[in-house]
Amino acid sequence: MKRQQNTVVRPVGWAYLILIGFTFAAAMLRDINLLMIVCCFMAGPFLLNWQTVLLTLRGIEVRRLVPHTVCAGDPLVVELTVSNTRRRGTSWCFTVHDMIARLGDDGRVEEAQTASVLIPRLAAGDTTTVHYQGRLARRGRYRLGSLRLAAAFPLGLVQRNRLITQHDTLIVYPQLGHLTRRWDTLFREADQGAQHVHRRHGWQQGDFHSLRDWRHGDSTRWIHWRTSARKQQLMVRQFEQQANQDFVVLVSLLRPQRASRVDLERVETAVSLAATIAADVCQRGGCRCKLGIGARRPSWLDGPASTGLYDEAMRRLAMAESTVDDVLDELIAQAAAASTPGAHVILVTPQPVDADDFHRRAAAAGVAPPVGWANRLLILDTSSDGLDEFFAAPDLPSEVPSP
């Protein structure tokens, strides 16, 4: 771990040195011994301050603990563990400065914020843990750079700085809103209808789970003959029943070439809505979720609803940047090819898209979607007043990304 350090004279210290210089010049020009003695007395505190700041930061070690993720607008708590590794000598009144910088899509720093924590006293051999907290308004990738230690105690004439190089990365997830009862009712009714169809057509197989003893009514197609021969009794495969229907969530982050603040807010609402839907689906479990993100760098995610899928979906949504290129056709084609019969298809868009336009795009893609795919389509337009029927959006951050 690299360390860089320097000692600087603060502005008040320069004023103090100028005063000493005038006193010394007057003593020499007027040949006044009393002024020379005063000059020597004035130099003493300056030298004492210089020596004190050198000793204060000697042997100080800092370790930073950052949460892996946090949602935009939620409290962010960063833990700093500060140790005085010296055998003797107490460090008084020094400050730990931390810098948090948001990185753009190209990895460049877009904006930076600084946090400071005061350590009033740290005895030799002691370790203390301090925290600082704040809120990051924008989603995305953040980098916590080098820690800077600063000491100017006791007089503030001289400041000692020491840099501890330690880099951490933080992914700020999109803000989560709330899905309304209308949303729950809509998909509960759809799931009940799907379960009724399953009862009429017989129990369907899901993912292979384990082996169990044969029971009356089991199909002979489920018998595992090798295990049955080894155990001298019939053993059948047991499957996990997939009662819930799969979800296909498509989110478009299309914006105009000259986007206004309102356009960018609609894009952020679309990201928040898609993240909220992904969180709801992964919490329900028992199904597969397919997420297509029409961003500057399009992304496609497919997997069983789980905590792992939720984390990956939130990470990709956090990194997604709005685009002026319409990539919705590509997402629809990929969704039509990967969807299963009876899947719920949800399109989240910041610009108006009607069902006819969606079906026309699907037909133009040249990929035949599953049967009944279009009948389970739900379009959520973040520019429409009807969005409140399904989604209660969070308070948008005071800062929105620049176009």
C-alpha cells in the first residue's frame, strides 16, 4: 500500500512567519536585543507545531470497509478502522478525508464528493472505529479513492498530510418504488388461471430435484431404472413443479437527441420501475425471469428468479446509460425467441409505445413468438399518467444524469 506525505505551512502560518520576519528585521535594524528575544520566543511555537504534526501521523494506519451495494437515495455508511501502531505517543486531533467519485460509462470521473472524519485522540497501540454516512442520489459505479490524513494540532500553523492509497468500488443500485395492489391482483389472477390449465392438462415436469420411492399413480416415464435395479425397488425422478409463470421484462432507455430534464427523469423512472419489477419477481421465486435492457450497451439476462439474479439485474440496471438509438426491435426479437408459452411480457418504456406497434415490431423481427405471447403483454409507459395504477415511483434525485 503506497504512502505519500508532505508538510505545508497554512495561510495563518505564513502570516505568523511574516510577523516573525518583521520582528527580526526591526531587531536587526534598530539593534534592539529585546525584539530579538521576542523573535526567538515567537519561533518556538512554530517549530513546536511542526514537530508535533510530524509525530501525530507517524504509525497511523487506516482501513476502510465499504458495503458492496446500496440503493440510490438510501443511507450509505462507510466504516473506517484507525490504528496507532506506535509503542508510545498519543496522536491528537487529526482528520481522515475520503473521496467518493462517480464513474461514467467510459470510466472517467464525472463528479466527486469528499467526506471528513475527526479523530480527537488515539493513544499508542489503540484502535478505534469511526463511521461516516451520506446519500448518493444517482445510480451507477462509484470509486472510493485514496484516504488522506491531515494533522495541524495544536496551533494550526503547519499541516502534515499523508496519503494512503486504497481503492474500493461501490455499485449504487437504482431506487426502488412500490408496486400497487393492482399489480398484485393482475398477476395473481393470471397465475390462478395458469394453475387451472395445469390441472386440466395434467401435472407438468419442472427441474429435476431428487429420487424417491415409487407411488401409486406415478408415470412409468419417471422411473430411474439404474437406481431401481441397484436398490431392488422402483425409484422415480422427482421434479420441482413450476407453478408460477415466467416473466419477460423489457426496458427501453431511449431518449431524444436533445433530451430535456423531463425526458431524463422519465428514463430514470423506467430504470426504477424495471428494478422494482425484478425485485418483486425474484422475491416471488418459482419462475424464470428474462430481462432485456435497451441501453447504450444493450444487455440480456436470463435465469431462475433468485437472489443471484436480482443482484445481477440490479447491477446491470445501475450501469445502464440512456441511448438515442432505438434497440427495442433487437430486444423484442431476442425475447420472442427465448420466451416460453404463457410467459408474462412486460415492456417498460419512457416513450409511448402501443400494443400494435409492439406486435408489428415482433412480426418484423422474423422470429415466431410462443402461442399466447401477445395476449400477456403489459406496456408501462413512464410518460403516461396511467402509470400510477401499477407503480408508485420514488422521489427522483435532485440531480439527473446529463444527456
